[in-house]
Amino acid sequence: MYKKIDISRVKTYSIKERRKLVKVDDFVSPKDPPPPYNNPELNEIAERIIAARKANRPVIVMIGAHVIKCGLSLLLIDLMKRGFITHIATNGAGSIHDFEIALIGETSEDVATSIEDGSFGMAEETGSIMNEAIQAGVRDGLGYGEAIGRIIAEDNRFKFKYYSILYSGYRLRIPVTVHIAMGTDIIHQHPKCNFGALGWATGEDFKIYVNSISQLEGGVFLNIGSAVIGPEVFLKALSIVRNLGYKVEKF
């Protein structure tokens, strides 16, 4: 057996002490006038989304974490509320930024500075609450995204929940799935991390995601800002549904 490090010995600190780079005050509102643009493809995307929803076909959106860090969450939430988006998928970092926004209205640390002394990713609240919520969700048969959405909805510590995509999905009963890679997220550094629970929870989300992909014929799939996890998860899901006999060719 190989030697292993004891993660339970790591030292954490309160997120209140951390310098944050992104705040809800910076978020774009659906009520804000759109910036000028000159891209005919954007109009075509909008038309295809409208046509898909009129035909009761799904619109699935995969997002990277920078979509949240750039303050675009409220735009996606608005599209969820209005029935345009039927499924959102993200990676582990996306779930963490969304969680922290819901909790304190701020997220994103100064990595270049905090990596120097080993404090990067060591915020106590993020690691403890998220891991506990995921483990509680596993006990109740919930996937990662639904488990985090539930804690945000039910815990009164989350003063900024209306900025959260995970909360909005939970409240609207729209799947928001989280697709992680082990060791890539800051909550994997926390003493309360249970990798077995993480694997089970993200595995359930993958199956929920594959179910949505099975209905994608005639619908719309958008990948916004995910260069690795998004494309890889989509390819595997598409292969599964075609293997099972679902027709998913035109989308």
C-alpha cells in the first residue's frame, strides 16, 4: 500500500477573512440594457431556442465557472424562470462559486497570493457546509446539484440565495447538475471531504444529465465557457444515449 497524506490535518480559516474578487454588486441584471453587438449568430441562437421551446424540446446549457465569476448568473436564472432553459450543467468550480455567492454574496480568491502560504482553498465554511450537504444528499438519494440547491433553500445562512443558479434550479425543479474531477476543487482539500460521497453524488448527476441528453433531438445544446469538463461529459452522454437506441442527431 502506498503512503497517503492525512488531509484531516489541514488548517482552515473563516471565509469572512478572505479577500474576494467578485461581488453580487458586479452582477449583470436582466433589466440592464444589453451592450451593443454585431453577431448574426447570436440572433440565430435565440431563434433556435425559441423554436425549440415552442416545440417542447429541451434547451440544455453547460457552463464553466467563469460564467458565474463574470456576473452572468441572473441572466441564466431569468431564462430558467421564463421556461427557456430546461437543464443547466456545470463543473465543481461552478458549484463552489455559486454556493459562495449564495452564502456571502462574494466569491473568487486571490490565488497568486494565497497559494504562497497554503491558504488557497482553505475557507472553512465552503468546505464544511458543501461536503456536509453532499453527504446528507447521498443519504437521501440526491445528486450533487440537488443536494447543494437544497441546503441553500433550507438554511437561513444563505442571504443571497436569489443570485444562485443551484437554488433556482432546486426551487423551479429544473435540473442543475455538477460534473466534477477528483482533486480539482477546493472542497476536496477540506477535512470533511468524503471522496466516496462525492463520486456517488456526481455520478447521479451524470445519469440525470444523460437522461436530459436522451431527449435532445430537436432541441438546443449550448456550451458556454467550459473547455474540458463540458465537452468530455457531453461526448460520453451522447454515446450512451445512442448506444441505448435514442435518436439524437439534429440539435
